Amino acid sequence: MEATGGDGKAPGGPRVLVVGGGIAGLGAAQRLCGHPAFPHLRVLEATARAGGRIRSERGFGGVVEVGAHWIHGPSRGNPVFQLAAEYGLLGEKALSEENQLVETGGHVGLPCVSYASSGVRVSLQLVAEMATLFYGLIDQSREFLQAAETPAPSVGQYLKEAIRRHVAGWTEDEETRKLKLAVLSAFFNLECCVSGTHSLDLVALAPFGEYTVLPGLDCTFAEGYQGLTNCMVASLPEDTLVFEKPVKTIHWNGAFQEAAFPGETFPVSVECEDGDRFPAHHVIVTVPLGFLKEHLDTFFDPPLPAEKAEAIRKVGFGTNNKIFLEFEEPFWEPDCQLIQLVWEDTSPLEDPTLTLRDAWFRKLIGFVVLPAFGSVHVLCGFIAGLESEFMETLSDEEVLLCLTQVLRRVTGNPRLPAPKSVLRSRWHSAPYTRGSYSYVAVGSTGDDLDLLAQPLPADGTDAQLQVLFAGEATHRTFYSTTHGALLSGWREADRLLGLWAPQAQQPRPRL
């Protein structure tokens, strides 16, 4: 097959297709559109909107983040922070030097109130003691990257074995010991949300420390995270984005001819669900790993090389959903930012015995208090794993009723007014997403993330860079993050710039 590299064999410049209009796809498109070597670029987006897993919705009289919530590690090394600052989307506090220097270790702050399932408040001193223990062990579990062997295959098993040793030294009465374990169980649930997994037993221990935490106190967008992707879309030439254009199959390593381009041969032909076909010299695939897992057997023709397909199967991809509850009046203190829920009959050392239907809500970590929208008060609950996926199958009424009962129970107030309304994410059910974000699962390593990022054909012969891969799951140290996704889009754009315009000045630093 003829080469279609930078040898002038693509009249008028190469035709590039980006599959997926999330931040990785938009980042790649923005970088390439800024260069004269790429006059023919299209972004095919399956849905009616750009942004992917960045999704801000008008609700409750304000903006709520159905998808990505925070800029994690907003500091100089974070390209999402830098881009948001350039577009003028961040407040003074987020931009302050002081904020950028805060080292959180990637850990969530302590709750302002901790409610137990018996209707009493848990001592914040006891919660802080368990947080110190838990986060200390989490930090330890990041130290096995270079180890010849690990004491356990998963983060969960490592934590549980360490907690058993600690419990053996506890001298309190039985009731206090049980309460401590229940609080630790709540921290396990929280860490499941952070990692986007059903259980920490699924997260591989050895590569856990490869994930890199940037400095900076996590910040939000006052007008919504989607303002960032909207700005990126606005910077692209008109008609670059094609909406409601789901891709069915990427045919690659071929010699495709199209009537619209007489005499030209293309190595790639992208077939859409509606039957349309787009010929291309290069395709950058930015679809979520959950979608790739589900459509692995049909999305590529010929099929992916065996080791790349195996990496897609092995890397973890879980669900972390949000449930927003609107209240007429707050039942929490004015300065409260985080409400924790503790189920007193749970322990990280024991497997749950109840069915999902009877106990899905026990996986809820509690609620983040959103800034008030005028007279509207909103709590945002987080829930991960199979319980989160089960929650998606329920009606709004069922979720509202269940959480009203939960809140009345934990606050000890049987007459607590029910929330006025509920809004929630359903990332597992979303057909082009099928979950929230990736993690390095037991049986996989960072090498698998690198494998996901490798372009095709893999042998690097004449047929250069036909299919490229971007998205958060292709970034070895920033997987699961928007900044990882953005960097991956830039990385793949840079590959094509290196092929077609090797002398081009890179407009942004490679981080």
C-alpha cells in the first residue's frame, strides 16, 4: 500500500477525522486546526452536544455538573487549568498563587458533619482519626511501583490486611471499635468514587502509585465546566463538528476510493451508523474506554491486534454517578461543605450480604453541599460501582423516596421535609460512554495504558499513523482526569504534526 505520509501524496493536505467531541477530541482538533498543514479536519460526535463526560446542565436555578466536577490539581502543570485561565473562566481564588501551591495528596477533605445510620452524629474527632489512618495507608499503597513483588494483588486487599493489624491493637470497647470500622467503610466507599471502581479489590496495587497528583486545591467553574469545551468548540472553523454522527466501524489498512475524490486512495474509511462513509488518511479515536470494551469486536475492521484488544479488556472502567437533591430549606449548617454517611453495621473487613435492591443507597458516600443558587439549596451525592449502576435502573420517584428515608433516618428527624426534586447522572446507561472513567485493574499495568495509546498499524511501516488513540484511558499518569484527556489529544495531534509539518513550532508545552 502506498504511503500517505508527508510526501505530498495527499493532494491539498491529509484528511483527518476525529471520532468523539470530548475534551481529548476537541484538544486534538484545536491543535491541528491551528496549522495550515491540516485544512481538512472533521470531528464526528455521536450525540447532539460536544464535551463528552464534561456536561454542565441548567438545573435548580443554577448550573450543575452532571459530569466532570473539579479541576484536579489546578496549578501551572495542569493544562485544563491553564486553558480555563486563558479563557477567563476561573475566579480570583482559584487563580491565586496560594491555591496553586496547596498539596492535597489527592485526598478529599474531612466532612463537616458525619451522620450515622442510627440517627446520631459521629464524633468528628473519631472521623479525623480514621481519616488519618485510611489516607496514611492509601499513601503507603502508592509505594510499590518499583517493588519486586507486592504484599497483595489489589489496593483493597492491602488496605484490609493493614487495617486488621491496626484493629488488633485497638483498646476501646466493642461498640467504638465497630463504629471505627463503619467509618473506615465510608472511606472505602469514597475511594471507590475517586477511583471510579466498584471495589478497591479490583484496583491493582503495584501500579497504583503511577497515578500523579498535581498540586493545587481542586476548584470548580462558577458558570459550568462545559464553558471550557464551549470555548474550544467556538475556536474551531465552522462545520468542523458533525453532531449526531455515531461511528459504526473504522475500516483501516485498506485502499479505499470515494467518488468525491477521483484518483485518490485512502487507507481509512469511517462508516457511520446512518450508512455515511468518510474517507481519511488519519483517524484519531477518542471514544471512552467503556464504549471500546462494548464494541471491541465490531468497531475496527480488521480487528485490533491481539495485545491491544487484550489491554482494552484488562484496564478497568467503572461508574461514579451523582444524585442532586433540591431542598426548600437547608437542614445543614451554613458553612457545611461535606456531609458523610456512616452505616454502623458495615465493615471493610466483611463483605456485604444484602441485595443491591435492598442496600444500593449504602454505597452513597454522603453529599457535597453546592453553593446556594439564590434561595435554592442543593446537595450532590456521589455513588460508585454496581450500586451506582443499579441506581440508574430506578425511577426518579424511587430514588427520591429512598433518599428521603435515608436522610430522615440518619438525621434522626422523621419529619425532615422531602427534597423538592432530584436530578442524577446515568453514565453507565449512556450508550456512547458506558461508565465514568478508567483505573488500572488487577491484571493490568501502566504498560496497558501505553498500549492503548499506540497508533495503528503497529509495525510503523509505510502506512503511517492511520488510527491514533486519545482519551483519559490512554494517559499513563493522569488517567481518569480531564487534564489527562486533554494532554492525550494534544499528544496525538503532535504525532500528526511531526509527520506532516516536522518543522512546526508546537504551540503548547508537552507536559
